[in-house]
Amino acid sequence: MTDVILAGSSGGLGAGTIAFLVVLALVVASFFLFRSMTRHLKKVPASFDSPPEADEK
């Protein structure tokens, strides 16, 4: 029975190749997300106005 299972797994992509492609996809996605975050952070003002003080009665 194990001979049949082992014989069927000889072709195709190995686990190492699939893992490499997954890690590569995560690195590419992280690069684009980091670039987008950097662009958005450049639009944020350096300081914000202080909130108006509420009148207490």
C-alpha cells in the first residue's frame, strides 16, 4: 500500500517548492503593503491641533 502512495508522489511540485512560493508571495505582499503604508503616513500632519476645551458649568 505504501508503495502505491510513494510511487504517486514522485512528480509535481515538492513541499519545499510550494513553501518557497508561499513565502515569496508573502514577501511581495508585505513589500506593497509597506509601500502603501509609507505613502499614507507621509500625508499625516506632523502635529495636530489641540482639542477645544469644554466649558464646565
